[in-house]
Amino acid sequence: MPSWPMLSATWYTAQKAGMRVALGMCERLIRLLKSRLLWRHGQALGVVALLCLLLHGNALDSSKLLQSAQRFSPAAVQRTQALVQEMEAVGNGPEDEKLKAINNFFNRTVQFRDDRDAWGMVDYWASPLELLNKGQGDCEDYAIAKYFSLISMGVAPAKMRMVYVRAQLGGGVQAHMVLAYYPEPTAEPLILDNLITDIRPASRRPDLAPVFSFNAEGLWQGVGGSSAGDPVARLSRWRDILSKAKAEGWW
């Protein structure tokens, strides 16, 4: 059985200490950095803001998402409206309901297409709104869209990772990406995948062998001697996606 990467306990330590305390610390740090003495350290402010995001997730800003979708096409607006309705229907419900709603939405709304067919290039990572506009994408696009949608619903980024895997498909092995969700730092992750509709724990996905994983916090090397691609090049694409997703209003 392949070994799946475990999470750092940092986020959960903050949670156990009391989320209100953690949020209060973030607010005080931001006020301090905005003071005249420290305002010149603008980069520090950005770091603290990112830390706060990683601690407690985000809040859905549907108006900004829909406004951003209008810059693409009527189809993008229609699909984004449908996604927002799914998000609002779950509301502040349990995280397992949020996972199921987002996984089902993208698996039924987006058609799988190779990057050559969907984007006219060998390897392209789409932002969530680019994917909703096109209505087509490959495994990376599904995983990325699910990740940012769940962040918008308040799931902490630290609880999720995109994971590159070697997938056994049709008697062969190919590079594939899934989204892994960790209920606890040492827990077995739940796998959100476009290949299989239902969400399963990693132990029920013997067809997947993790290679490396990443999220908004960074990049982690997984198990296995071979690589699914150049992590440096892929991390560069990930930086582009983070910038696009922020501009679109996902976080």
C-alpha cells in the first residue's frame, strides 16, 4: 500500500489552542504592521495575511466571483452562478458535505479533455474561472478548481493538498493529479478525483501511488523514486494559478 504524505500539526495546534485566540493574534499583528513604525515593511504584512488565511480559510465572496466571470463569457457566468448556488446550499454545514458538493459539481459540470484539445498546448493549468468558462479540462484543472472552491467555503488551505500520483489506468500507468483532504494531521486523507465520482479514503485507492504534493503553503516530495515532472517548473505554474485565483476572488 502506497504511503500518503501526512500534514504538519501547526494548523491543528492553533485550532486546539482556540481559533478565536489565533484570529485575535492575526488581527493584532496586522494592526501592528499597519502602524507608522512598521508600515514600510509591506512584505511582512503580506506574510501575516497569508498566515491568517492558512489558519482559518476564507469567506465566500459570490459577488466578486460573478463579476470576474462576466469578463469571460455568458457560459462562465452561468456555470459560476450554479457553483455559487451549490456553495450557498451547503452554507456552514459540515466539511464532508462541502467536499461532496464541490466534488460532484465539477465532476458533472466539466468534461474531461486533454490539454492539447482543451487549450491547444501540451501542459496548461487553468484557473477555476478559466475552467468554468471552457467547461473542459484535465486532472490538474479539476483538482485546482475544487481546492479554491473549498477555500471559498471556509475550508482551511492547510487541510488540503494537490497530489501528483502515478495512476493505474487501462493496464498502464500515467501521471495524474487528485485533491487530498486531511480531517486530522495524521489521518488518512480523503481523495477527490475526477476519475471516480465518490470520495474515498486513500486506502481504497490502491490504483494511486503518490509522488509529490503541494498547496498554498509549499511543495512536498512524496514517496517513490520517479517523478511525475519537474517540480520547479510545476511550482512556477502554481504561482501563476495562485495569482489568478486571488484576482478572480477565490481567496
